[in-house]
Amino acid sequence: MAQQPTESKRLLSYTIAEWTCSLNYEHLSPEAIQAAKLFWFDSIGCALGGSQQDDAKILLNHYRAMSATADSSGGKGGKKGSATAFVSGFKTNPVDAAFLNGHMIRAMDYNDIYWKADPCHPSDLIAAPLALCESEGLSGKDLILATIIAYEIEMRLCEIGRPGVREYGWHHATLSAFAAPVASGRLLNLTPEQMVSAIGISASRTFCPGAVTAGKLTNMKNTVDPWAGRMGAESALLAREGFSGPEHIIDGKEGLFAVFGHVQYKGQPASFDGDALVKDLPNSPKSHYRILDCGMKSFPIEALSHAPLTAMMKTVKENKIKAADVKEIKVEVIARAADILGDPHKYRPTSKETADHSLPYCMAVGLVDGMVTPLQFKEERVHDQSLIPIMDKVKVVANEEFEALFPKFQPSRVTITTNDGKSYSTRVDVPKGDPRDPMTEEEISVKFNALGGDVIGKDQCKNLQKFIMNLDIAEKLDELFELTTAH
């Protein structure tokens, strides 16, 4: 007897799957292709810096140990794996490599950002297609195609919440699990039916509570989204073998929309605009691809901190203000920024993870040091007691007027009052790195070399930049992994 479909209506997983499976490199716009290269340039720079973080080292040691255990017991995917981890050159299976590399990209919270109804970092997901490109012997063009697909679906998922899932206590990794298998599945040439299963497999496993970014932060803050990327790779591989997953995981019975439909937000049931998820999916060189709307980070801090920090640094520079002269720093931001970045835990950060999500810390260290770079998040700087009195001068307040302008703008006003009673105020609506004030290849190069120079050397950084910016002519990606390995 034939299996009866779960739903009578056309499910969104099928629309996404059919679009993904039919999109080819020739359909991409030159602008989207260039953007994909720039995001890879930025992301690998972030990974080189991220490889030096304690959590990245713990994960690498863990997977080395797991791999050695599998190897000694006759298991597959041991030392001679088909995919490579950045920097260490550790060889493993593509699922583990996807996770390790994805985590390195994310580890410093310095990679890309898109924030609409929900936030996302699409580059958290692209290490998965990269690992599969290596293990399947695919080209730079294949990687670019999968990258643009990852950005398209991930960013659309962040636009459709009414309000976003973040507003009622869920992390955006919940949504990433729906986008990750699509990018990986396209590389594996899944059929639309297999792609639907891949989405169902992945999203069934990765609903993530917002606790990972609320209050005191831990290593999981930078891990849950790369884990969604890992699930995308594994789910696509399973679907290729015939493993099935629920087709109704998005808009069917007890799927994403239904589960969140039980939630009340300010007296209204939460909802999603399912039509917007698949409206006008790009399919030609003349189409607009979402990747062009994604931003980059010019500071290694939480996204909503960028506008206020930009405003403060501008005020300090223009008025030659010294830290000793400051009586108060008033920071006006949207309500969710005040909630995430100004809660009591953020006034006494004890870890890098909390410090880079702390407006008081970022403003204080920026005022004193005159810059906010990865150096400002080293353990000894985070624990420096001399910053505490300055953090206590930072007053973070929600501005209702700004709320109405978000997410089109990220408005912030910083007012510095000095000991002599004078006040200096600056407002910033668009932080550097936003698509309306984008980072150039040259600016990304400065960031890349600062992150990677001490890890792989300046000459290798230069050669790596050249390879990435010519990804579209690379027949294989072996050289990429050679260049990202420290010698």
C-alpha cells in the first residue's frame, strides 16, 4: 500500500529543495560570486585567529583522541581521513572537519552578521560544504554555489519570524539547522526528495534554547551554530544513503511553525511568514542574492555592540577625550541590545565569551586602550581590575525611538559627560561592515593578517588571499588546506 502524504498542502521543504537542486553556478550573479569570495576571505581569517582559542584547542584534542580510538579499533575515518582541519592539518571525516573548521570560524565572534527578526552568522555553516568539497573532490565553483545557497536560506529564515525566535528565548541555531543541510545537499547532488529528508533529519536534532547567549556565557555560545553546520553535513550524507526525515518539519504537523505557534508574545501568538521564505528565490545572474545583504564585523564583539562602540570611538577621537576625564558614558540602544549586553553579569565579565557580549567592558576597554581587537579579550585584560571603575561609568539604556528603526538601522547614541560637566554626543545608525558601509578587500586583508600572521606567517597569508580571491578557477581545494596549515 502506497504511503499517504502527511499533509495535503505543498510543504515548504519541497519548494526549498526544488530551488536548491535546480540552481547551478551559471545562475549566480557576478556580484554574488565576488561576495562569496570576500566572505570566505573574512571567514578563514577568523578561523586562523579562532584556532588559537582555548575552546578550539579542546575540541581539536577531543576529536584527535576520538579518531585515534576509532583507528586502533579498526574503525573508519581515522588518521587518514578525507577532510582536513585548518591550521593543525588534522585529517578526519568530513562531518568532524565541518564542525572543527566551523567552530574556528565562529570562535572569536568575529565572523559575519545578519540581523533582522533574528540574528545569524551564515559563515557558521559554510565549513560543512567546504569539508564535503574536499572529501568529494569538488571545485571552487562548487563551493561558491553551496556558499551562496547557505547564505540565501539562512538569511531568509532570519527574516520571517513575527517576532523572531530570539524574542521568546530560542537561539538562532534552531533556524540554522534548516539551512545547513541544503548547502551540503547541493554539493552531494541530492534529489529533491533526498533534500527534503536532509532538512528533516537536521532540523529534528538542533532546536537550541537561548540560554547559551543569556546571562553568563560559556564555550557553547560559539559552538551551537557550527554544530548545526555539522548536522547539515551529516544529514545530507545520510539522506544520500536513503535515510528519511520528516517532510513537514517546517510548516506541517508539529513542525517549526506549529511548535512556536503555541507561544504568546505581548499577547499575540508567535508566527512566521512562510510565503516570504520562498518568495522570489534567485535563479539568474540578474537576480538579487541575499549574500549581498550580509555584513561583516570590524570589531570582534557581539553585533549590536558595533554601532555604540563606533559612536564612542568617534566621539573620543574627535574631542580628544582621555579616560581619566570621563564621568559617565550613556549608551542608548534598542531594547534587546540593552537586555543582552547590559545585564548585571556583563558588568563583571570573567571570560572572553562574556566580555565580548558586554557593552560596559567593550566601551571601557575601548576608551582606555584606544582600540578593540582580539588583544582586548586576552584573559589578563578581561581580568584587569582597573577597568571595573570605568565599566561602572557606563549606563546602558533602551531607547524606544530607536526600536522603531530596527532592523533597517542599528541606531545607537553615546553621550560622554566629562568631569568638567561638558557633554559630547554621537549617533551611529550603520556600523562599519554593514552592506551600506562595507569592508573592502583591503580592509578585510588588514583584519586577516592581524588574525593569521602569527599563525601561518605573513607570506602564507598573502598566498592564501590570492587563492581565495580566485576560488572560481580552482579545480580542487587541496591548495587551500595546504595554505591554511601551520608549518
